[in-house]
Amino acid sequence: MKFCSLTSGSKGNCSLIISEQSKILVDCGINLNTLEKFLAEENISAYKIDAIFVTHEHNDHIFGLDAFCKKYRPRVFVHKKGFLELAKKLYWTNHLLTPFEEDFRFKDLSVSTFVCSHDSSYCVGYRFDDGKNAVAQITDIGEVDNKIVNFCKNCRLVLLESNHDEFMLSNGDYPYLLKKRIAGRFGHLSNEKAAQTAVKFCSCGVRRLLLGHLSQNNNTPETAFFTACNELEKNGLQEGKDIKINVVKQFEKSEVFEVE
Ligand SMILES: [Zn+2]
Ligand SMILES: [Zn+2]
């Protein structure tokens, strides 16, 4: 499989996953022109995108969905519990929406979902397994426990939210209520919590961790990266040896990671 983050952050999210038989996107928070350009750079016709898997209805995950679906008509999967709120925000996409409830198979991929603690109607992370390898993407999650480790077990690559530095958020100039929302149970995952999860991932078969959905105001790629590296070191682990870590960015397409 291959995994590429086309854009990741509070201003938009879209990932591309390629298996032998499928080309899919997770979320479509990216404008049409940019998406078409990024796909062309990978020699993929936008008509060949088989499906888009939506995590939840927040704008940064769907603002490009209608434009893309109007033109290219892929299938769009969304969890049944997030379906209504998503449909209210869309027009051209609605007849393409396929709500699901249980884990299911799409072409050569087994698709499973993880419920995220987040202030949307319903928010899921995804795991895609092609029988040889698996990848997972989990963002927009206020808190994590060991369930996430089980869900990501043996995923060679995981994209995990590392939204904000706790100190930068609490000392920044966001209004009190917004700070409370972001840092709360139904908000976004801090660097510190992502770093603790990185430690746990080392012993469950995750080889590469992509830190994503970074805040533009309360984080920097360096802060996210070094917080994770420090936490690994504290636990006798080493970035590059026990797990590889990359930060995926808002205004830069990531490299295409070969998952093997
Ligand atoms: Zn969200
Ligand atoms: Zn988001």
C-alpha cells in the first residue's frame, strides 16, 4: 500500500491511500484545483478515485467534497451516526453517500472504524487492511486510551493527530472557552498525548507514525516532532529505530510512504 497526506491541519484534511485495487481518499477538506493538481503529480486521474471515506462533518474535513463529487462522482462512505449532519452540509454529494454501521469490505480493503471522542455528531478514525499491510488514520480526538493501541495494532503506518502544544495553547491568545474546547475531552489531541501514544505504538507493530492535524497557532512541526522524540527517549526508545516519525503539514503534500 501507499499513503500520502495531501494536506493536514486545522485548515483542511485529505489523505490518499493506494492499494493494488483501490485508490481512496480519507476526507476532502481541500479545494478542487489543489486536489486535482496533487493527484496529477502522482499520475492519478481524479476519475480513478474509487471512494472517499469521511471522518466527520466539520468543515476542515469536507469543504472540498461537494465540488469534487459534482465533477467525479466517487462513492462516499460515512458512518450511519454521522450521516444526517453530513448530508445537511452537502448538496452534490448526497446521492453518492453510503452510510455504514459495521466494519466492511471495499474492493481489496477491509475497513474498520474507531469512534473518536470529538464534538461533532459522530467522528471516526479509519483502518484499512489489504491482507498484507494495514494503515490507520485517527484525528479529531480529544482523548485516547489503550483502545487506540489495539485498533492500530500491526498497522505499519498510522497518521495520528498531534494538534497543539499544551503550553502554547494555554498561554496563547485564544478566548478561554475555545481553549477549554480544544483541550477538552471532545476537542483535539495534544502533542503530549500523541507522544505518549507513540511510545505505546512501538510495542504493537507500528513502524511509522505521521503526526498530523497540527494547529496553525498553537503548534509547530518541530514542537510536535521533538515532543514525541523526547517522550520516546524518556522511555528508552529511539525515533528512527523503534519507530519512524514524520510530521505531515498543512501547506505541503507529504512524500508517498510505501507501506510494507
Ligand atoms: Zn473536527
Ligand atoms: Zn479537524
